[in-house]
Amino acid sequence: MGYTSYTKFILSYSIVFLATVIFGFLLNENRVDLYISLYILEYFVFSAIYGVRLSTTLNIILFIIFMIIVAYRIIEILFPGVLF
């Protein structure tokens, strides 16, 4: 019985998602933006590996969220104290 690429994607993404939660908990990480950016990266990596395209709109929204998080972190490093 062969699995479809969507099934492989869901299984792999679920396992890595759970591993991210466990390792984050073990490392006592509590930054929500880190978790969100890792989940988005995992989504894009596994969708590229398995050739799965769930939704163009979803991809655009996730990419925008990821870029906002990255831009926030870059601004926070380059100009400390400017944001919040």
C-alpha cells in the first residue's frame, strides 16, 4: 500500500511539529514568534520535499507572517529599544 504525497506530507509535518513542541519545552523556550516561524519553515520545507501545494493563499499568508517576524527580529537586533 503506497501513501500519497499528501499523506506523507501530513505524517512528516505532524512528527516534526510534535518534535518542535517537545524540544522547545525541554529547552524552556517561551517565545511564541519562534514557534510560529519554525512551524512555517517546517511547512514550506515539507511542502517542497513532497511537492504538495495546499493553497496559494495560505502560502502567501504564511510567507507574509514569516517575513513580519523576521523583520521584527532584525529591527530588534539592529535598533534595540525602538520597538516595544
